[in-house]
Amino acid sequence: MTDITVPTLGESITEATVGQWLKAAGDAVKKDEVLVELETDKVSVEVSATEDGVLSEIVAKEGDTVEIGALLGKLSGGNGAAASTAAEALPEHGGPKEPGGVPGKDDKGELVDVEVPTMGESVAEGTLSTFLKAPGDAVKKDETIAEIETDKVALEVPAPADGVLAELLVGEGDSVTPGSVIARISAGGSAPAAAPAASAPAASTSAPAATGERPVAPSVRRISAEAGVNPADIPGTGRDGRATKADAMNYVNSAPKTAAAPAEAKAPRDIGPREERVRMTRLRQTIARRLKEAQDTAAMLTTFNDVDMGAIMDLRKKHQEAFVAKHGIKLGFMSFFVKACVNALKEVPAVNAEIDGTDIIYKNYYDIGVAVGTDKGLVVPVVRDSDDLSLAGIEKYIADLGKRARDGSLTIGDMQGGTFTISNGGIYGSLMSTPILNPPQSGVLGMHRIEQRPVAINGEVKIRPMMYLALSYDHRIVDGKEAVTFLVRVKEALEDPERMLLEV
């Protein structure tokens, strides 16, 4: 009796999860044949038989967590051939039977049943999704002839013997249970010159070519199906060039970065007589890519509020001339918004944070990105350490960034590292919008045009200069309460700017 144990999985890896047993207790196995797949957060490992024999016992069930050296199962050696012969003779092990269940032969060879394997703990039923072989096709032992899908796993059904696929007993889409017979193989038979075409599944002829005749692990097939990629395209690092789960994950995760954009992947369409084709600038391509990344990655949500801009407008009107005389620059609205956002970010730090894997990085500095429109597109240069700047300092910083953005002299460093963004669509007349996040940031504030609107103040209707505010945020890290609180704090600071500046 030989123990099947968990092998060393690599540096710093101390445990794994039993992914799937590829053999059932009582099955005959050959040396180096894969028995079970183990999965970790870094690699997928196949555990093979160390000798010919029979898998006599499975100790670790699918889904169990096991440590290095833990017992997975037991292999009885030296009687594999005998066990195999016995298995073929018994109906419960897929032995040869007539269609009525009595062992026998057809005119071409011994009939061997193809049975549904065990699907895993608590899985009692599956759906036969695809036959990869048609009646009349030659098959080899252990070659995959069908695929079965369940709500938990995808299974491959191997041929129990060399021969010819004699008949299919179920159709694609039918429900099947472990141990049920789905097809029969004429063991030792040879393929006829012309196989019956009527019963062959339409998709079966192309399946072997799609897999490149290379065995595909169920975990790899599941990942490929979910990502919509061909498993044959995944470079394999496993035994005999097989793709492991880690190979599949790496391939799927890197595909969006290496694949051509959809617009470039297909041939350009013909344009009409009144159409013009202009290639996107690199800036526009980058903008398009990053905005799409934000939508694909973040759980984006937008909350709204409005703000009475009367107090700030009165303050600017009262002190504008003195401000220009002293600082050489006009006092705008943006510096007030930057200050208001910094104050709110200090109270609600989640809006100033970012997600890194399974961690949250809280930033105790306030580098505010200010969206600037140019002829070539929207750019977001960053006002560094905004909390340390005065209103005049912020106005000068923004003016310099805006000038360099329009001149095309901004550097990559000027636009990287922001913790929060403010976008002012109001300068173009926007009444309301839902701004898109600037990854990896978790919040962006949208400003809009100031509009005279009737509002109720102390029981009286008055006409006030009102602006709608929109905060788009990543709901994975920022809760609704935090988002609303942030926007309310911005509103309060703008409606009473003197308290904000005095920090009271």
C-alpha cells in the first residue's frame, strides 16, 4: 500500500485546496497518471501515481484544505492489471454489456460502456454539454469524448478503452447522473470508411482541433470558458506542456493588456463619401482606455446634492480687486472647491483611499487632480499638497497647470499620483452629469453651471445662484453613508466659506 501525499508546493506555500479527483476509488491507474489536482493562491499542482496499481482509498475530499505532506489517498500496487480486468467484467465499473445490460460483443468488438464519473461531493446531477466524438470515430483510451457541466465543476468523460465510438445514448443538453451510461465503445474495433453523419453532433468535428490534441485540465477549461478564451491558446508549464490553473489565470489576466483594442482587432470598415477617417491621438487612446478600465473595475455609483453659491460669489465680488492687487491672479471658484474637498476628505478618509488587491491604502496627503479641457482632450494635472496651500497658492498652481496643459508641456509626473479629482463641466454649460472615476482613485467631484433657481429659505421662496454637485465613488470602498456625508460637508463649507477658511 502506497500513501498519496501532498508534495512540496513552492516557497512560502504551506497549504492547498483539493481541486478535483480525476480518478475514483477502485479505479486502476498507471504510473505517472494524474490522480488529483491541488490548487493554491499561486499555482495549480497535479499529483500523479508513483506506480501502477489501484486507487484503493480517497482520504482528502474535493474542497478540503490540506497541508504539505498530508495524506490524500492510498494506492495499492502490483494488481493494477488484474483490477482493470475485473472492472471491465463488472457492469458497475463500465464492463461490456449488450444494450439491454448483458455483457456481450457486437460484430466489430467488445462493447464497453462509457459512464458518467463522480461529479464531486453533493453534486448529484449534471448536464451533458458536448460530445467531442461522433459515432464511428476512432478513440483511444483516456481520450476525452464528452464534457459534462454542473453548477460547481466542469467534467471531462474519458474513453475507458481503445476502439470505435459505437453509439450515443444521450443527447447534448440532457441531464445525467453519476454512473449513468452515456455512450458505448466497440473495444478493439476500427473506424469505418464513412461514419454515420446523422447522429453526429454538429460541433463535435471541430472540438479536437480546438484543443490542439493537448489534454486540458477541468480548472483550465472552466477559467477559459468564463473568460471566453480558447484553452489551446494558453501556454502550458505543466507536465507534457499541459496548462495549469496558474497558467490559465496568468493568461486571462494579461490578455486585456496585450490584446489589441476592439477597434484595432477587426479590419477597418469602408467609409462613405461624406465620412472622414482620422486616427485617434495617443492621448485620446489613453483617455478611452483608462475610462473604460474605471467602468470595468470599480463599482461606480453617483450621489447628488446642490449648493447655494451666493456666499462665495459675494466674497469674490467684495475682495476681488484687493486679491488681484496682492497676488497677481483672480480669485476663482476652483480654489474654494479644492479647500472644501480637502476638509471633507479629512473627515471621510475612505474617499481619499484606494484598493490594492485585498488591502485598502489610506492616504494622509491631499493631491487633488483638476480636470482641464484641451484641444486634444481632457487631462487631469495634480495640485500637490493642496492642504498646505492658500487660496492664492491654489489659484496660481491651477493657472500654471492649465497653461501648460494647453501648451502641451505637461509631463507624466504632473498627472500621476492624485488622490481625488475635481471636474468642472459647468464651464461648458453642463447642468448635471455623472463623472467617471480616475483610477485608482475612489472619488471624483463634478461641478456644474450656476443657475438662478427659486429655493425655499426660512419659509420664503427666494431666487438663489444654485449649482448641482455630483460625487461618483467606488462603492467597493466607500459606503453610501460616507459618500453622502462627504458631499454634505462640501456643501456646508461652500455655503459658509468663512468658517471653512477659519477652520471652525
